[in-house]
Amino acid sequence: MHFHSAPGPCLIDTHCHLDAPEFDGQRDDIVAAAQASGVGQLLLPSIHSDSFADSLAMRARYGCWIAFGLHPIYLSRHLDDHLQILEEHLQQHAPLAVGEIGLDYYLPGLDAARQESLLVEQLKLARKYNLPVLLHVRRAQDRILKYLRQTPVPGGIAHAFNGSRQQADAFIQLGFKLGFGGAMTYSGSRRIRELATTLPLSALVLETDAPDIRPEWAQQQPNVPANVEKFSFVMAELRNIDLNELRLALWRNTYQAIGLPLPT
């Protein structure tokens, strides 16, 4: 029940909250189902300082990749010393990225100035420790692009990308991959499906955001990493590309996004 960095191409869920309470009591089965469907690894972002220990526990049990970060939606939980706690975890525990960080201008009641200050400080940490970032971007593409230009980082992933083609190109120019998943499975998600079809293949990665962003075929149950297999079918059909060619490219893209050498 342990993920290993598979030497050959495999599916990778680049954004999975395996530590979410929705999965309590089921994680062994969820990981086993993911592996049976061809998912060889997943990347688990954290959301607040209390969840760092959960991320470490998931890595110890399942061998998954992890990131540490302070998520903008949990603004009320982040205290001033949590940036210091974040830095200590970056120093001591060798995560692969800083995340999940970013801006959310969609949910009401989140202080925009405080979100931006928190984002900037975390970008500085990513730069200091030469780590990519996992970005939460809701109604804030241009604002995040502005801060990325001011504080360049070693790339990363813009998760659940839902911007324009122009914004997508701007993220790609800054060294980012763009994450696609459940939203792409809805025929009504025209802009997202258009991007998944027409963006350079080298810019794409797959993700679930499990347990959230449920796919069209399973709207009543939590999203799970095994769904990445079907997401690859959807993307291959949209792009009219051979499935194995797509999966090889996505595997390479994921390693590139998090700055790891491809396994040989």
C-alpha cells in the first residue's frame, strides 16, 4: 500500500487531499484502488499549520509526495507565527513544494490584503528554498501573475486552472504547468475543455483535488485519486491523441513541474 516513484510512466494525481476527514477509515482502500487504476503517485498539499503533521503521516504510511503551505481559504486559522512554522517544516522535512498557496477572490469574507501578504511571504520562502509552488487561483489569475513576476519561483502547478487562454500562456511562460481534472469532465465546462484541448501538451498535468471537484459521473460521492484514470481518457479524447502518448507526456510534465529528475 505504498507509492514508489515508478521507473516507468504512470498516472500521477498532482493535487489530492488524502488527509481530508472524508477519507477517514477508508484511506488504505482508496490508495489501493488508485494503484489498481494505474496511479503510481500523488501529491498532497497541506492547508494550514495543523495539517502539516497529517501530511507527514500520509507520507510515512503511503509514500506519497507532500507539500507544506497556508491555504488562502483558511485565513482565519493562520497566525503570525505560522509562517515561521512553515519555514521550519520546509527546512526539516524536505517537501517537494510549497502549497497549497494562492488567492481566492470568489469566497466572500476573505481579507484580500491579508491573503496577498500571506502569498507574497510564501513565495519568498519558495524562492529561498528553491521549491516550486502549488497555486490556488480563484478569480485572481492576474493578481497572482503580478506577484509571481515580482517574486519569481521555480515554477510549479496552477491547480484547477480556470482562466483565459492569455492567462494560461502567462503562467506557462513563468514555468508553470496547469492542472485539469473533474471540471473538464462536464460538457458545459466549455472554456476548461477548450483549454485542455488546445494548450501545449507540455503544459498539462492531471489532478483530482479529492475529495472536491467531483467528476460528472460521480457527483454524489467524494472525488478519489482513482478517477485520474478516467480523466486521462477524457483528455485523450478531447485532444484526439493516443492514450499512451498522453500519459507519457503527463508523467514527464509532472516531474518537471516539481523539479524532480525523471526516474530511469
